Amino acid sequence: ILLTSANGYIRFSAEREVDNIFLTRYACYLVAQNGDSRKQEIAFAQNYFAIQTRRAELVEQRLIEYERVQARTKLAETEKLLSGVLYERGVDNQGFAIIRSKGDKALFHMDTKMLKRKLGVPDSRPLADFLPTISIKAKDFAAEMTSVNVQQKDLYGQTAIENEHVDNNVAVRDMLVGRGIFPEQIPANEDIAARVFL
């Protein structure tokens, strides 16, 4: 027991050795967050956990952005394949653009031009470059279904294929809305062209 005097008061304090205690990472975090930050060790631990938390947030954000880029790449591949299938069945590039636009109207309940305006997408840029991941995947799923059904049902000509694509987009929309997701209400994301992954 140590006796110390400060300002006329007598204080008793005791020191004894204790065994090392191993804590989980979360327990260390709680001790640091609830400790006295005036103590150097606690201030260091609080700073460490703040940095680690931010680092984890950045990694998570990068993974989300990477998934969106992958979904956009997949949609471009699906649409390229679909365009080839449709060309073999009497649909030219202009017809494909009309079919794709009518699919957007069925999926989003507004045509591509209106949706671009609502989301602030420049007229010269593809809509999908600004869509969130779920909307990109919805467009991709509907386009995949159209590609499969055009071949399985042996469809030819713009009207028959257009009807098929609209039906597929309506089916995808119904599935989303049934789960409480209204694709036209989801805000735009950053231009995907600004996301560069090395």
C-alpha cells in the first residue's frame, strides 16, 4: 500500500500483479471506446479502431462498386448476344434500339428518355451506366430471357420479338414489385465510367 499526499489529502492505492488477460477484438474495441481518452494507451487504441473501421468501410464500398461494374459488363455482353440473335431473325440495329426502349418502359414504367431525365443521365450516355446494381441485373435478366425465348419459340420479326421482350420485362418488374422494389424509384448511381479498377 502506498501513501501519497496531495493538497493535504491522503490517498491510498494498491498495486498487484495480475495474469495477462486475452480479449477478443470486439472486447478490445469496447474497452477502448469506453476508456479514458486522456490516457495515451486508450487514445492510441481509439485511433487504431477508428482507422480500421474506415478501412473496412472503404473495402466494403469498393466491393459494392466492383459488383456494379461486373453487372454492367455482363449486361453489355448479354445485349451484344441478343443483338446478334435478333439480327439473324430480321431485326436491325434501329429495331433492336426500339425493342430495348420498350423493355425499359415495361420494367421502369417510363420510357428511356423520361427515365434518363428523371435520373439526370445525359442524353448521349447509356442509361445502364447510371443505374444501381439491382436495376442493371434486372435488365440483364429480362434480356437473357428474351434471348432464350426468341430461340426456343423460334420467333422472327420485330413485332413478335418486341412483345416477348416486353413480356419478360413485365415479369421481372412484377417479381421486383412483389418484393417491394420499384425500379423507377431507386436513385441513380455515379457514372460507371468514373469507376476504374486496376
